[in-house]
Amino acid sequence: MTIEINVLGSPGRDNALWLKVDSGQRVSRLLFDCGYGCVDELTPGEVARTDGLFFSHFHMDHVGGFDSFFRCNFNRPEGVVSVWGPPGTTEILHHRFRGYWWNLIDGSPGEWIVRDVHDNEVTASRFVASDGFERREPLPDERADGPLVANDDYTIEAIRLDHGGPSLGYVVRECERVNVDTGRLKDLGLRPGPWLQALKSEAGDDAIEIDGVTQSLSKLREALLVVTPGQSVAYLTDFKLDEKEQARLAEWLSPCGTLVCEAQYRHEDVALAEKNHHTTVLLVAALAAAAGVDRLVLQHLSDRYSPEEWKAMLVEAREGFPATSFPPEWGMD
């Protein structure tokens, strides 16, 4: 299993995060925010296979590219288009859905489930293309004390951030990988076969017959199975970061492999960052260190700075957390 990371958009412009989770059996595509021009970097086919769109908040620079996403997906013939965001997401997107003339839509496919993530619950609504997205059908509320998404391949969790109002941060974690140690298998004189599926399953009897010999599955699991954690990626953007918030977020993030985070301000402009409910590169680096992440990827750079100053910001961040970089596709390291 692997997670492929791609920061969409250029430095100083709108950005979004595109993830592909490859389990070996299937590939899931996840989009975090939808800034202007960002999805244009993907093929229409990729956009149309997006498994989930996750908004941090609805300032223009995080939703300006939604029309392009909507055009690829409004009448998706197979599967539901799923969207998550902070409180108010459903109301905002309903207006976006209705901002077109739908006189030729009768009988078209297309189903959308939009969810608002509150502190104590997740509210959900269903929209369909066949009625021009006119009706909003409320669905049963969902619990907010666990992952937003949980399947055999990965989980997605959200946390509320302070951007002068609610913004959401997200973390994607691959499920643990369970593999058979082929060297130990050989040492035990056992041949691979269909029985390995029973080895990985918790269901059924403990005894199993292999090549005419009755074996204990529990003992074989202990001897043969190797469990390793999957990869993990967090996305945090547009939030105020003080000492108390750093402690809360560090605990929530740990453990995490890659943190993709905003880099709006140099630390010399910390007063301006606080005023606008943003953070600085030094504060972000301190968060990465406190959370014990493997690497920090800076994005969402402010165009108030020059390219030379952006590079200086990277130097600042590396003073606090050496494993910091810009997205490799930017070619700025």
C-alpha cells in the first residue's frame, strides 16, 4: 500500500492536495480543497473518479475551482459523489449546485452526498442531478467521535481549527499491513497455498489441515504474520497556532508520516498572522517537531512575498524542523 501526494496549484496561488491511496487491490482518489485552477492539473478522468472531496473552509482561494470539479462530476453515472466540510458546507454547495440552468437534465444520473462536520455530529444531505439539484433530502445524522471515513484501506479523521471561524484539518491513515514472512514460512517447511487466506482471517476454527497435517492457526499467526503500520498524511491549512493549540494538534497528529501545511507568513510577521488567524513557518515547524512527523511539506504561500523570500521561509522552517520541503513538483528546494 502507498499514498501518493500531489500539491496542486503553484506557489503564491491557490493550492489543493490530491492523494492517491493504492492498496494493491484498488486506487482511491481524495481531494482536499479545490482552489482556482487546481483540478485543471488533473485529467477529467481522474477528477471524475474522485472518491471524496474534503473542504477545510469556504474562502474563495479554497473553493474557486469547484466549478471545474462540478462539471466533471455533476452527472457521474456510477457511484455517489461524497463531500465533507465544516458547518455550512451543505448550504453553500446547494447554492453552487443551483447556479446553473438545468432545463435539459431530466433523467440524468448523478447523486451527491454532502456532509457538515460539527463538533458532536455529522449532518448529511442528498442531492440528485435529475431534479436540477433542487431538493435537499436530509439523511440520518452520523457520529463525529470517530473517523469520517473508514474502510479496508484507510481512515480519514477531521479536527476543528480556528480561522476566525471553523476550518477543518484532516489526516488520512492507511490501515495496518499484514504480510506473511516468506522466510519463516520456508523455515517451517510449509508451502504457500489457499490456507494463507485463513491465516490472515480471524474467523473460523483454530485448527487447519496443511498437506495432511493439522496445524494451529493461532500459533502459525504468531510465527508467520508481520504487522506494519501504513502511511499517513495530514492536511492543515488556514489556522491560528498558539502554544495550547500546538499541544492539541501534536497529540492528534501523532503518529503521522507527512504533514502538508500552510506557510502563509514569515515569523517576523507573526502579529499579522495572528490578526488574520494564520500561522508562521516557524510555528508550523515547531508543530511538526512536537508531533514527531517524518516530513513537513509547506504549501499555500502568500504572494505578499517574493520567490527569494519564499526560499528564506524554507530556511527558517528547516531551522526548527530539518525535514521540511516545498512540494517537489514546484522545483524550489
